[in-house]
Amino acid sequence: MALSSSIKQVACERLFHFHPLKRIARELGVSAGAVRDWRIFLNKGDYAISV
């Protein structure tokens, strides 16, 4: 199941502000692995996370 772009947007904003990965996942109802992957994309400069 694809996650909405709004959830990804919120997760990315929280990662920029150094919120804990597990807390982001729990609050958004997504896996910690998904948030970890988004963090990897952000660290590589890929801000256009596909939906």
C-alpha cells in the first residue's frame, strides 16, 4: 500500500528537525523502516520522494 505524500512530507519535516525516528513512525502509523529509508533519501539530497 502506497503512503500518501502528506505523510511523507510530515515525516521529512520531522527528520529535518531531528525528531526520533521511532517516534515519527509511531505518530504517523508507518514502519520505522520506511522512515529510515526516507532519512537515507534525504541524506543523499533526494528531496523528491516518489509517491
